[in-house]
Amino acid sequence: MIDLFVATGEMSGDINGAKLIAELLKMRPDLKIGAVAGPEMRKLPIQSFFRMESLKVMGFIDILPALPKLIWMFFSIRNKILKLQPKAAVFIDYPGLHLRLERSLRKKGYQGKLIHFICPTVWAWGKKRIPLMAQNLDLLLTLFPFEKACFANTSLNVQYVGHPLALPISQFKPTGKFSGKILAIFPGSRKTEIERNLPLQLKIARRLKALDPSLQIAISKTQYPIDAGDAIIVPPEDSYELMRSCRLALATSGTVTLELALHGTPTVVCFAIRQLDLFLAQKIFHIDLPFYALPNIVAGDAVFPELFGPNFTEAKLFFWAEKLLNDPGARARCLNACQTVQNILGRSSASREAAEAILQISR
């Protein structure tokens, strides 16, 4: 007998899933949970029917030989849920698979509640998913307050539960491990991101250091080797120490920019993109947003300067980096904007709020 089925398909979802399940079990220790689980979720007292790692496929080329296995996994997960008939099935992020599973479960007559935790980026692209989600889901739990407006013309129950980063960052207490005037570089996590962004980020950092020899350059360590020269390499476990201690950050666009805003760190957001990718984004996927960096999207304003594609040039990166490093007025405006982001996202526990909403709807 299973009360809830929880499914994830990637590492970030596994982390969020583990936090969610921990909160669910605090509120209901007797709860029986089955799952498609990653290593973090498997540490908890649940039944792991499928391993998340079986779903991990990267890129169009890799997906072809894995397709038979993915199809088998799709039907196996669906049939397991149909057989168990839990009161609710919770799908965490991973929309490519999970939205299809939700639709298939609904068509096959699944009687429980269908819940999606972490909204796909329908506000950026994939707007056709909105009616599909409204048709199949009973509850959508979002990490950003502006996402609810995307579903205003539907009857879907959408609840903002808070962002998982907001509370832990608000509670973070730096130890003073880093001192002095630091310029930090967060070059991204993927190899291609690092190769396209880090050389220019490092070049600008060294230009600024030439103007001010007291400036220290620190680079957040990646899983790929970096020729850092005289820069300090900071391990991942000290990332928050670095964010809180540095005077300025140069960051490749991603979740790290939201973390920097929540820490109140003036940042220039960079994202080198090939001309073909830019064409596909604008002309094929119709991604045309006023802002692309997460803090700017949350605030609806230019919290951080963002240099994307053709705007990511040496001249522009130097201009904005030097301005945020040395101009008191520019720094004050940026810090005030970071405070706006912090106020919007609040300090609630996303996992606890999500757990309460799930238990409420699945009684």
C-alpha cells in the first residue's frame, strides 16, 4: 500500500525530492511513499521502485541509443502508479518526461491527484504546455511568485511555495574565511559554458587587477580543469563564503546568479551564445524576454547587468565590472535591487510549504 508516489529525473530534483519527503515524513511519519528516486531520496525510508539514474540522458545524440530503455521506463513507471493507485503522484521538475506521464496517467483513468512540483519555464518558452498542464494536473507548486500569472486563464490550482534557496541563504553565517578585496568568477558548470565564458571573464578580472593590485581574483572550482594562473581556486563547499565575501562577481547565467542576488553581491551576468543558438532561441523557440538572468526576471528590473550573445564583449564587460566595483552609486542601486529580490522570494521553507499543500490535497 502506497500513499504517495514521488518521481524525479535529475540531480537537482533528487535534492529537492529528498527535502520534500523529509518534510512529509515529519508531518506524517506513517506515510508510505514509493518513488523514482535518486541517491539522496534513497537515504530516506521510502520504497524506491526505480532508480533516477536510469533516466539520465544528455543531448540529442545520446538519446537515440537510450530510447528503447527510456520508453520501457516510461511505461513501467506509469503502470506501477496505475497498479498502486496512490492518493497522489508528485512529479518533480523534468517536464520532458513528467508532463507526458501525467497526461498518460490521466488518459488511463488514474484516480489520484496529479501534482507537479517546480513549474517548467512556460514564461520563457513552451507556452503550449500551459493548457496541457491545466487539463491534467490537480496542483502545480511553483518556486517563483510570477509563475502563477501564466495560468491565470485556466482553472488549475497553482500555489507559490517559495524558492528552496531563499531560506538557507538568509540563514547563512559567513566565517570570514576570505578577506580583502575579491573579484569572484563563477564560470558555469558545463564544459562548453566554461570554455565560452571564462577566458573573457578572466581577462577582464586581470585588467581590473592591473589597475588595482590589491584586488584578488578567485574562481569557483568546476569539475573541469582550469588554467587559473595566479587566481585562487575555491572549492564548491566554500561557494557561499566566496559569494558573501567578494566585492564583485562575474557569473555565467544560471541559478548561481539568483544565489548571488540573495547574498547581496553585485554581479555582472555573462552568457556567450553562438549565432546559431541565438537564431534558434529567437526565431524557432520565440524566446523574447525583457530579461534573461533569474534575479532580473524575479524583480522585473535590471538587478544585474546582463551581457548575452552579441552584447558579451570585452568593452561592455569591462565597463560594467569597473562600474559595479568602484562606483558607489551603481553599487548602492544594485544592492537595493538585490534586497528587492530577497523581499519578493521571502524566507519560507519551500519544502515545508510544498509538503503541506500535498498533504492537504491528497487527504
